[in-house]
Amino acid sequence: MAYSEKVMEHYTNPRNVGTLDKNSKSVGTGLVGAPECGDVMRLQIEVDENNVITDAKFKTFGCGSAIASSSLATEWLKGKTVDQAMTIDNMDIVEELALPPVKIHCSVLAEDAIKSAINDYRVKNGMEPIALPKSHH
Amino acid sequence: MELPIYLDNNATTPLDPRVLEAMLPYFTTKFGNAASRNHAFGWVAEEGVDYAREQAAKLIGCTEKEIIFTSGATEADNLGIKGVFEMYQDKGNHIITATTEHKAVLDTCKHLEKLGAKVTYLSVKEDGLIDLAELEAAMTEQTILVTIMYGNNEIGVVQPIREISAIAHKFGALFMTDATQAVGKIPVDVNADGIDLLAFSAHKMYGPKGVGVLYVRRKNPRVKVTAQMDGGGHERGMRSGTLNVPGIVGLGKACELCRLEMDSEAARLSALRDKLESALTVMEESYVNGNTQHRLPHVANISFKYVEGEGLMMAMKDLAVSSGSACTSASLEPSYVLKSLGLSDDLAHSSIRFGLGRFTTEEEIDYAIENTKKAVNHLRDLSPLWEMFKEGIDLSKIEWAEH
């Protein structure tokens, strides 16, 4: 499959690979996917007292599009407030990376990872988790 | 050394220049229709076809009259299986095959099920070999055909063909084999092996695409197949259609070269394959899939745990290989062959097939080893599963989010 240059670029030079302390109260961790489906994405955010995401890290087991989607997601998360991050839509990722239709799944996974990381952060800090809309797959 | 390096010779092989040379005149000056019996143009073409028939027959130990030219192995598989089913229906309707067969066999059997065939799909053991006792137990008086591939296209495992054919014959059934990956690579002898029908294709053995062979035994027993195409009655009535003369000439030449060079090539390729495998499996959590004794000399199928095959192939961008991961397709199902071995889904997603060939050099294998190691390490650094594994977390205990 021929990938867009942007996918290749993120794949070759993934941004923000790494691990944040998942036990820290200021860190939210989202782990989505399953090994038997061929993709697992772990996305983490670090949030400051102003509700701004100061850092984001990812690790992904999956195809090139899954790695590129999560790499792009971490770039987009940094500097956004948690509320702004909540509005990131998988179709924005599809568009930015020019993902082919069979790879839309990867962007859905990234959106779910973002929301799941935010909810982990919310629950840790005594807030109600946000009800996630049933994903669009 | 030129990049990228082609290591997908199970998918197709490049044409050997010597084959091309043999073919060229048959596109231009020797262009006649081999069925034109009344002039020199036809005779010249027929001569070319006859010679190719001899070359092909010699490779698998049969006579020229037993070679039926087709458009490739898929057509040969279809003609053999459907042709036997239709011809021997009054004797029975039971066919036995295995779950690791090529789709050309599996889908043909599925098609026949709609037409009243009863098909047994034998499972394989974890090394990819079928269980002979299970085969024997599946045989009935209704069994007309056992069709089991010679060497597997994904993992290279070679089935115990002689034992299988003996069991089929004991019950009065015919034995067919899809030998597409085996012919030209390892010795295949239809008489010694007890094969009644055999399919192969030129483009897997440095010949052209679009031409293949169905071997149909003429003696002990005389096998008949019902034609699947009606027309001029070419190929002893079994496969009508104007012969692809240049293709057939190329197939013949390819057969001859394989026969002459098989021993030295097999030794060279298995040494390169072993080098590749041992260099890659010294890495942690890397496994060779399939039986390592009974197999083709040129295939290595390796799973690299905690990295995903398609992602890995992207990192090995200078290597043309293939993956058992289904991430390249719309379905998320990994290779059914690897799953048949009992591989877990995540290991099946993590596999890479290296298919070596006549033009593979040691320098290329050295490069492939370095490139693959680098790619695996890079992706493991990116893999949350690898991190968890390193921390000693049991991944099977994690409740994965359904997706």
C-alpha cells in the first residue's frame, strides 16, 4: 500500500515516543486496542493546574498508520486544554495524514486513546468520566 | 548491490534471462498457432510446444502425454479438482484437503460443496504437517480425491507426500497435489511419490506468468478429468484454448534449468536461509514458524513478538518481503495458515515471510539481516507490548479494550 508522505514522515520520525509515570495524579493513560487485532495504542497526557496538556507520549504496536496516527495525536495534544483535546475527531487525523479508507480504523483508535487518557486523568482527580459516544467504526 | 532487495520469491520470481531468450522467437518469427497442422508456421510452434512438454515431463518424471498446459497453477488446481469431482461423481462425492492449502484449492473445494461435494478439511499439527492417522480416519468409501499441497507457500513445510498418496490409494481414491512451490525447488517424482494429479506454475520457477501445468496420470490408474472449458479440444480435450506458445516454451526452459541446477541451488539457498534464520532468531522472542526439517530450501517465516508485521515491513523498506499480518487488508484476520498452526493472533500478526530465490546473493542476506534487526529493535522501542513484556507483565491477563 502506498502511504502519504505525512504517514511516512511520522512513521520514520515518530514524535513523543515514551512513557510518563502512570501513577502520577497529573498523568492520564489511555490503552486501547488488542494484540490479537494487530494494534495496541498507549497514549499518555500530563496536565498542569490550568488544565493544559503540557506533555504527551505514546507507544504503539501496529501498522504504519497506527504509529503515525498516535504520533500525530501527541503533537496535537500538547498545549491544548483538556476540553479542547476532547474535541479532536478521528476524521481530522484521517484528513491530516491522508489515510486510505481501510486505515480509518487507526484514527478511531487514536481518538479513543485520547479520550481514554483524558478520562483516566479525570477519574484520578475526582471528576466524573465523560461518557464516550459509541465510536464510529 | 541494488536496493530494494527482492525477498518475495514465493509470490513470484523474476524471469531468468535464459528463459526469456528461449521465448523471444515465439513472439515474432515463430508466431504460429500450434494447432495449425497444415503449414510450417503451425509446425514450428508445435515443435516448440512439444519440446517444452518434454522438458516439463522430465522435471517431474512423467511422460509428455501427461502434461496439460493451463494458464497457471490456479487453473490447474481448478481443473484437477473440479474435473475429478465431475468425472468420478458416480463413485463418490467426498474430497479431503487441509486447512493450510492455497486458496486455489480451498475456494475450489468450497465451490464444489455447493454442488453436492462433501469436503473434509484436515487440520495440521503445530509444525504445519498433517496428521496421517487423521487422514486415514477421514477416508471413506465415498472418498474420490485427496488433495494436499506439496510445499506450503507461507511456511515452506513439505508434507509427507508418499505416505499421503499411499493412504489415498489404499482406499481407492486419487491423490492430487498443488506443487506450485515445490516443483523445480526440490525433487518431485510423480511415480515415486504416487501422485495422480499435480499442479504447478512457471512464474514461481523463473519462468513467465500466465502459464502452468496440470499433470494427469495416464497409467495405473488412467485418470480422467472433465474439461472445464469447451472449445477446440486442445490438450487431449481436457483444456481447450489456443496454446500460449511463448509462455509454454518459457515454462519448458524454466523446467530444464531447474532440473539441472536444483541440487546446487537447494544447497545454496538452504545455507542462506539458515544464516538468515539463525541471525534473526538470536534476537529475543523471535520464532521460526513451521517444521524446520521437512521444508523447502528457500522459505523462512519468522515471528517477531511484540511488533506488528505490516509496521515492520514499512521499516524494512529496502526489503520486499511479505507478512502474515492482515493489517494491509480491510479484515483484521491474520494469515489463516499461521492460525492453522495454532499460532496466537498476535504472533500471526507479527510474522514476516522471507522468500529467497535464484538471484538472491549472500550480500543481500547480510543486508537483510541488519535491516531486519534494526527495524525490529526500532519498533520494539515503540511498542507498549514490548515495554510491558520487559516489565514482566503477563499480557494475557490484561483486559484489552474491545475494538
